[in-house]
Amino acid sequence: RPLTDEQKADQNLQFMMSLYRSAAEPDGRPKQHRKFGSNTVRLLKPSASSVSYLPASPDHQYHFSVQYHLDTLPSEQLVRASFVHLRSAPAPFNSSQGAPPPRCRARVAPLGRESLVVLEPHQRWTETDITAHVRQRQDQSPGGALTLTAQYRCTAPMAAQGGGGLPRPWAQRRGGQHLEVPSLLLYLEEERDGNVWMGDLLGPEQRRRRRRSNEDSVISNIPSSKRSGGTPKNRCRLHSFRLSFDELGWGHYFIAPPVYNPRFCQGNCPRVLHYGYHSPNHAIIQTVISDLGVGDVPPPSCVPYKYMPMSVLVVHKKKVEYRELEDMVAESCTCR
């Protein structure tokens, strides 16, 4: 489904959409296996935040104090953690008067000077690596809250070169800020199976509702499905079947990819199972038994042989999550 106006204005979601596009093709195929060194990237919005401004300053200085709940970490291995500094959505005057975004220096208070990063005018976001700090916090208090303070100093590009303070358009923004409330980005090696992860995401009630409302309509769209009672006449092979997550009742969770093509295997298994089917010896014997009519033994079934992973982007509560799910798309078929 198309993004809502609220989602389009959500800079956290736009950041994760950019991350998703860098890692996956439009159909969800990963461009590179574990591009981020993990199978999951989770963005957490703070559970609590406050902001304070430094008055009477020629530039724009303020502090964010934020808190995140880390109760989602125990079952996963933390690979890396980043503090994400996101620029706010452009104000209306920005396009009409052509005022460039300010240059912002960001520092995470508990980490000292080594945490300093700069968000240049052409950048929409930047990150501070806080992996060691998060690991230490988890060791001291597993599943507890993480509290951080970000210090920002934003200066117009001309001011940074000695041209004075903030220009008039940016001066009008005092009382607001040029950056969003910082978010926490966790790179995780998710240990749960994909079906367990999906179950936790959707919940039992949502899965039951999805089955009741969509199962018949989805299955009826599959050509020559078993539900129809017909016997496909073609030889066992791979078929395409495109659908949206809306059709599965999951559209409000899954942001990307917009269309999912799991593909499926269908057709008759030949009497002579050539090497291309990669069928086990048991399937060959079962074919012979079925042909001879010895007992009530059916012929081998046409089923997927190999699968490909797929990358998804989901939104749930205060989390936006990129996940590389294994075995989501059928790649080839076999008879067994």
C-alpha cells in the first residue's frame, strides 16, 4: 500500500527506507548476503525524551535527553549499535527562499569528544557508533533502559566560514530544532526462526483474522490449485504468483517490498526423473511402485527444492525493522 502522508513525513521511516533500498532490490531480493553484517536492523524511537536550548547564542545549540527500552535484546546477539542523528523535514520557507540547511555538530555526552560527528548541509542523517556503550549497559543491567544525552550545535554554512550567525530563515526556527529526536539503531543477529519472528510480529489473533478473511481469496487466485480439484497437465515446474501484503492482511505491518512473489511448484512428475529434478532415490522407487499399481501409493509430489531469502521492512509500535528472512522465495522444483 502507498505510504500515508504521516509516514512520508516520518524521517525515521525515510531513513529506514533508504537503508532498505541500499540493501535490497525492488522485489525484496537482497543485493548482498548480510550486507550489514547481521540479518536484522532495528530502529528504536525513544520511550521518553526532553529538549533544552542554550539561550542568547549566535548559532543554534540544544540538548536532547532520550531513553530507550532494551527489553527486546536478550534473545538476540548485538552486532553493532548506532545513535542516529536525523535532520528534520524541510520547512516551507526552505524551498521558497533557498536557505541551505545548517551544518550541525553532534556529540553524545557520555562518550566524550570521540563521539563527535558532523551532519553536513547535504546530508539527511549521520550516525555515532555507541556499540561499546550499549554492550556495557546490557552487561550491567540486562533488559533495562538506556539513557543518553545528545548535544547539538547547528550553524549556517556561511556562518561556519565567518559570515556571521544564522540567516533570517533559520533564526525564525528558534523554539523548534533542525534535527529530529535521535533514534537508536541496532544491528542484530536474530536467532529466532522466521516463522517465530512472524508470529511474534502478527500475534495469534491477527493470524486467525488473516486466515479467515484472506485464505479463500488468495488460494482461489492460484491457477489449478488443489482447492479447485483440477489436475495440472503440465510438467512439474516453477510458477510465478505475485501478491501484496495487503492481500495477506499484513499491509499495515509490511512497508517493503510493495509486492511479494513467493513463486510455487506445480505440475506432474515425469516417470523418468532426470538429474535436473535432484530427486532422491526414494522418489524414483515411489514412481516405479505407483506405475506398477503395487498398493495405493501416489506418485511423487512437485515441491520446491531450493529457496532464496527476501528482505522486508516492517513497522510495529515504536520500532521500524529491516529483516533478511531465509527461504521466502522458491528458486527451483523437485519431485519427491
